Amino acid sequence: MSHRNDQEMDRFEQEFRRWGKRPPLTPPDVAGRRIAARLKPVCTVLPIWRMAAAAAAVVLLVCGTWAGLKFTGGSASHSVPDAAAAHSTEFVPPPLDENVVLWWLDDETPVYFVLNTGDAG
């Protein structure tokens, strides 16, 4: 049975070589022009806009962080809640480290950002 498979494989390879030697139905230059005409032109401006949007997002993040630090007095750990807030039933965050920034999305949603100080510990 292996001998028969070898014969069939040899016959297939011969037919495939014969088929590969025939001339193409469409000349290569014509086929290339047809394919190029179907493709949409590649816009090189798009990556520039993506980079500009990423840079704008970074600038907004930095400005937002700076404004948040300025609004809280430089560090959230130095802010002291007033007496009315201390006696209310609202959530009062615990004292924060210097590398932690607290942002309030709304009256009930605190978001903590921990900044990397570069220390191994």
C-alpha cells in the first residue's frame, strides 16, 4: 500500500510541476494594477493623529494630577478634615502617605492613586 501512495505522490508532483509551468492567464503587470486599484490608499496621517491624541492624553493626565495636588494642598496626608466632617456619617479617608493621591469621582466614589517612589520597599 505504501508503494501505491508513493506512485500517487509522484504522479501528483509531476502534474503540479506541469501546471506550474503553464503561462498565467493574466499578465503579472495587469494583475498588479488590478489589485492596486482595489486597495484603498494607505493614509500616513492616521499614525500622526494617533500620536497627537496619545500626547494630548498624557498632557491632560499630568495637568489633572497637578491640579489635584494643588487642590489638596500638595499632599492628601497634610489635609485635616474640619470638625463638621469629623462628626458626620460620611466616609472620612484615613491619613494617606505622601505617595498616595485621592480623587473623588462623585460624593460617594473615592479613587486612590499610588505613585511609585522608586524605592525597592
